[in-house]
Amino acid sequence: MKVRQGGVAVALGLIALMGCGVQPTGVIGAGEPASGLTRGMRLYYVSAGGLRGVLLDREVTELNGAVKLLGQDPSPAQRRDGLTSLVRLGGYEVTGTGTRVTVRIDGPYTETGRDLGTGQLVCTLARAQSVLDPKVRADDVEVTLRPSEGAALGPYRCAEFLNR
């Protein structure tokens, strides 16, 4: 009798689930998959809330160009949105192969390596490397800073600087 009561309970449970009022539907077209900010080149600027990636409206063809853009002030509209750049480098040369990016800096690097200016460099260069080499994910890129005076800093990943 216990087996029969258990079987009845399971059957009633299945019937209750089938009768929940949700009718099956066919495939519903929703257009193209999401795209936009997940692709393309971004520059990372500093805001009151930390780093913020801004989609770049021009093509970057090499890593040095990305750093050069960071050295310029954000647009007036971006400044009104509270964005600024803390990147101020003299001479530099950036090279990248696969997931490794190296920034050679003339003279000392005056930041701590754990600051938002360094985060701007790291995140922007990680994104640039992934755009220039589509087989590379930005999350996997490691950036090392090598000043001509002082110790090397890094390697750093962008995730270390986000949500600070």
C-alpha cells in the first residue's frame, strides 16, 4: 500500500506541474545577438567610480597609438561626464606578442603600479592587444611596465583595476 501511495503522490505532482498554465510556444525571433561595447577598441578613463571604458570611434593600428590617445585629454563631452586621464608618460615604446604586452618607459615611472593611471594603461593596452590580435582575449593579456630607471612593475591584468 505504501508503494501505491508514493506512486500516486508522484503522479499527482507531475500532473500539477504539467497544468501550471504555461503554454508551449514556438521559436520567437529577437533579432541579432547583442554586440557593441563588447567589441572594438576602448580607452579607459578615470571617473569618480573608478575606471570606465569608452568605445573609440577610430581605428588603432598599433599599441603605441593607444597610449598616445590616453595621453590626450578626453573630449569635452567625456569631461562633462566626469572622465579624466591620469596617464602622463614622456618617452615610451609598447610591444606586444600574444597575451604579453611590455611598456618600456624612458626614465622613472612615478606611479605606484596599483593606481588608476596604471589601470588606464593596463586596461587600454589589454583591449588594444585583443583588437589587434583577435585570437587573444583582453582578460588574458598581462602588461608589464619597464622604466629605464627603477624596477619593472607587473605583469598586471585589467581585472586587477576594475571595480575599485
